[in-house]
Amino acid sequence: MDKNEQEGRAPSTHQAASVWRKDVSTESLNRFSEGSMVSFLEMKFMEVGPDFMRVRMPVTERTRQPLGILHGGATTALAETAASTAAWSAVDDEHVTIGMEINTNHIRKKDSGWVEAVTRPLHIGRTTHVWEFRVSDETGDLISAGRMTLAVLSRK
């Protein structure tokens, strides 16, 4: 139920305006990530919507801890990849975004298959951004959730 419905009016039918200030696509983001930890952990940008990004990562020997389950650091790396890339994509070319804080709550273990992070903005400001994320598995079960705060800095 959107705000209009809550206030007794007809539901809103307009599409959300894009938050992106850069021309981003899954293809360009996957190319941009080649040769980094993102590609080493086999993360792939799967979808770019008007106000969200979706990034997938397999659960393999590269992302599992010694007990055989998905490492919390790998999960957080996936979430940070989604949120930091989204924030970078939402500023103009005169600015950069730098992570300040990330908080990840791990809800459920995972030992195989894949996980994906979906990130959306909570706040896009002139000097800071706050992005929330949810990490789910292929069945839709919630694995982790949290948020990331980033500083917006001038490139100069």
C-alpha cells in the first residue's frame, strides 16, 4: 500500500524516477569490476532498476569459511559491492563516494548455491548516502540484511 492508498486516495501508478547519475548497465558494471575482488569472488551484477541494484555471488570454496558455510565477510563484501556501486552510480562525475560504515546482520546460514544482494537508497544527500541491503538465496530466504553509509566527496 503506497502513501496515496494509506490516505484514502487512488494508488500511485507512476514509475519511480531513476536515481542514477551515471549511465550504468549490468554489462558495464561487470566489465568495470574485472580484475578486482568482485570478479575473484565471482560476483555478477544481475539487474539495475530505477532505484536498486541486484548482485549475485556463488557459495563456493572462495566464499565459505572453514566450517563449510558462507563466510560473513564474503556476505558483507557482496552487500558492500552492491551498495557502494549503487552510491557511486548515483553521484555525478565530479564526486566520489567512500564507505564510512557498514552494518550486516546475519540471519541464516548457507552452504551451497548462490546468494544475491539487493540494495536501495534510504538517503541520497549532498554529503552522505545511506543504502540498505538484503541478501537472499535462490529460494528467497533472507540470509543477511543491513545498511551502508557513504561520504560524498569532491574529486578535487
